[in-house]
Amino acid sequence: MNHPGTRVLRLDALARVEGEASLHLRVQEVTVTETRLRIYEPPRFFEAFLTGRGHTEPPDITARICGICPVAYQMSACQAIENACGVTVDGPLADLRRLLYCGEWIESHTLHIYLLHAPDFLGRADVVELARDQRAAVERGLRIKQTGNAILEQLGGRPIHPVNVRVGGFYRTPAPEELRPLAERLRQAREDALETVRWVAAFDFPDAVFDHDLFALRDPGRYAIDSGTPAVMAAHGRGPALREFPLSDFEQHVEEGQVPHSTALTATLDGRRYLTGPLARYAINGRWLHPVAAEAARDAELGDPTTGTVCDNPFRSIVVRAVEVVQAIEEALRIIDGYEPPPSPAVEVPPRRGAGGGATEAPRGLLYHRYALDEDGTLTGARIVPPTAQNQTAIEEDVRRAVQARLDTAGHGADDEELTHLCERAIRNHDPCISCAAHFLDLTVERT
């Protein structure tokens, strides 16, 4: 039995997140004293069983980390191997990689918006219940997602765990006429995506503000997706507004650590809590949004992204995701319109002894890979830092703040069911991919 004045909320299984996790929340009187996001999926040891593999294998193996964002793992893996081998992939092959990544952003963001997150704002238990009275909206979401899947299938060979990606490029590249049907679908999807921005912008958002540092790739001249330099936007008053560091210094700035309540590592950035994902990308790269996406952001009252506007309400992340869908569609159309087949489906990537890193922007945030190779290309070490693990501490803080704000208003009048729903909403703001996060190598269990 709890001590009088103490409440403990246990969410044993979080609904509508990708993977398995729970939440432990302790409230003393009207003060939140403890928040623990518990990721209890078994460790998956991807780094361990990559060791000893050939240098061409990581794209296919790491794609299996996630069925929703396999391209992110493939692209970061390819970049890391190519960096270790001293090879750069550019021109039409780089454009095709970016197009493939756009397809993943479209399908992943849309899945989250319509199937996982929108029911929170509309008072529905799930998308099935939502479809009963907003069928047209759900069908619109499914059309957009199918368009993203079509890009993955065309370029990757199939929409889940693509098989056409390889170190150095692709096994096969399309002819221009094969991409034209995608352009037709993308133009229809653009209208659906703009309507999605208008739809989610009209949701009722709780007042909330975060003060995390923001972390994303920065790619001057274009919105960062598949390339860029790590950039940090400090929370207000905590230092320089924006700073960058070379990707080779990633592990000097991002430090991972173990907490007793999670089988995923957590991370700090130069010793501080931070957030990666759409809100960070929008703050750091918003000035390079396509004009159509930028106008959609302004109409959605996200401010003017061309002036470096920061959206610091985590509940409005659904709106930023919707704007990023528009951005991905416009970018995909640009690439298709200017596409010329490369002379070869891939460039050669001969093995050599060395180490290299790669980073791209998965839908949920910055994803980092690093591999060490011996002279024949055998992997002697691997490190993967997924976005959900990086965001775990920020998510816990957002939950604490959301519940505390409600207690400050309602006091003891806030019942457990209301607080439970609020916690779930605060977690889903960041679209955590729990399965992606739980794959680290070392586990320390402290028993008392």
C-alpha cells in the first residue's frame, strides 16, 4: 500500500509505440518525484554479431533492426563503411539514395501521424475507432503511406527491409521511365500531405515547453536527410546558439551510459540532456525547407522557419512531422524530375584497414554508425547509436513536466486515469522506436 499522499502510476505496456516499454511515475502529494521510462525488450546485440562479418554485409543486417525505418540503418551503415574505405558516393547514386530515404520519411511519419498519434488528440482509443467517424482522414493517411512504400519498393526491391541497397550504391538502378509513375503518385500525395498539415494544426495542444539542447545534422542549402554535419542548438541561455563538430568527433561529444531500469543505453551530449528528431531538425534546418513546406509551416502557426523559428512545444511535434512529409514529397519530386541514370549501379568499395562513421536523419532523429575494419574488410568493431535511446532522458523529462503542469493546475483532482493518458501522449510525441533502441552490447544488472 502506498503511503498517504503518495501515488505510483505504473503503465506496464505502452500502447501505440513501436516495441515494448513501460513507465513508472511517482507523485508525492502534488509533486512528481520520479519518472522512469523502462525499456524492457531483450538486448539484441547487433553490434556483437556484426563483428567478424565482411564489410559488404552491414546494410543488409542492420536493416533488420527496424521494419519501419530500415533505410535509415542501411544508409548510415553504407556511409560508415564507405568512409572507412575512403570512398565517396555522389551524383545520381547519391540522389537515388536520398529519394529512397524520402520514401521512408513519407511512410514512417504518416504511419505515426495517423495510426499512432492522432487518436490522442481526437479522443479515440486507436485508429480503428478513429476510422469510424473520420474515415476520409484515415484513408488519406493510408494513401500517403502507400506512396512512400511505393518508392521503397521501386528502389529497394520491397517496402520492408529493402534488398537492392549495397555498399557503394545499388544492385540495380531504375530507368527514368520507371520513376514517372512515382511522380504521379507523389503529386497526389502532396495534396493529401498539405491537407494533413491543416488537419493536425487544428488539434487542441496542451501548453508545454521543453528546454533540451537540440541535436541534428546540418546540411547548408538543403534540409538534412541523408547527409550533413552534427549541429547543436543549445537550450536558451546555455551557450552558443548553434555550433557544429566533425562527425569523426561524435563519440567525444555523445556519451552513452547504462541506467538500471532500461535495456537501452541513454546518452548525454557534452554532459547534458538533449533531443534529436523532427523538432531539432526543424529548428536547425528550417530555413532550407522547400517553399511549399515552409508556407505550410507558417499556415500551421509554427512560425517562419526561414528565420530559424524553434517549436518548443513537444505536443506540436505532430505538426512538424506533417510539414516534413510535405518536404520529403517535394524533394522526391525534384529528384525524379532531374534524374539521369548513373553510368553504373554502384562504385567499387575495396576493403582496407581503418575505421569510419556515418550519420543520417532517421524519421525519429540522428542515427550514427561506426565500424572498424581489418585489411581484408572483416569488421573488428561496430557501434550503433539509435535516436530513441538518445531521446530517452528527454522523454522522461517531458513526461515529468507534463504531469507536473497538470498537478499544478488540478492538484489532487487529477485522477490516475487522466495522468496515465497524459503520460502516454507525452511519450508518443517523440514516436519512440523501442525495438530499435534495445540492441546494445553490454548489460550490467544491479540487484539489491
